[in-house]
Amino acid sequence: MKISVIYHSESGNTKKVADIIKEGVTSVEGIQAKCMSIKDVDESYVEESKVVFLGTPTYTGTYSWQMKQWLDTGKTKLAGKIGCVFATEKYIGGGADNAELALISELLVKGMFVYSVGTSQGQPYTHFGVVSIQEGTTEQKERVSIFAKRVAIKAKELLGI
């Protein structure tokens, strides 16, 4: 099963988190994953993917305008896929929860099935998705990896793969 990890990153922090997600999902047997900047999306790979993670830095309590522009003007078909989100921020309280909720709203409008893992599998909780301060502390990086692995396992279960 293919999984796409699409991100916007200015400083490189969000890309680093995207790479951890890729490592986490590919730790599950039968999963292939590809990380892609919004500047260089492999549309055919995304169309073959069953799951799409979208990652963004947090700006003024929401996701980046560049991600918004890509979602609003892009031709990549996302409907019917499982969608997950992640965000980075410079400091605690930087608005990442709001950024994730706004991004989730966009995914729902696109016709995606949103999965956050939430509190369903215990600690670590990922209410809307994962958040990392800059590129993440050791604990945050571990949370990202666990989140990614849980999403991959659930996707295989839901899709009967």
C-alpha cells in the first residue's frame, strides 16, 4: 500500500517531521511511502496512495498560505483517501491545534476520510494530528513515529490489506 507525505517547509523543520512520518509508516510491513514538498508533488504516486499526510508550519495560528494555495489550486485528486495532518511551530502555544483543525476542514471539503488516532490507542495522544516544536524534541519525534505507525496499521485494517 502506498502512502504520500506532502508538506510545506520553509526552514526545513516540517520536512524533518515528514521524514520521520515516512520512517514510521514504512516500519509497517507492506507499506511504501514517499515524501514530497508541495513544490514537487508526484501526482501519479498520490493518486495511487490510500493515505495522504499533509504537513505545514504554523503561521499566525493557522496553516501556511502556501499549503492553502496548493490545496485550492492543485489538481491532485484527494477524495476518498484517508487524510492525516501534522504541524510544526516555533514554540508551545504557537497555534498548531488551530492550524491542524483548519487543515482538517480542508481535507473534509476535499472528500477525504480524516484519521487522527486521537486518544483511541492511549499514550501518546494525537488529538488532531502530531505537533512538533521546530524539528521536534526526542519525545516529540518518538510521538511522530508512533502516530505514523498507528495510521499505517489502521489504514491496512480499514482497507483489508
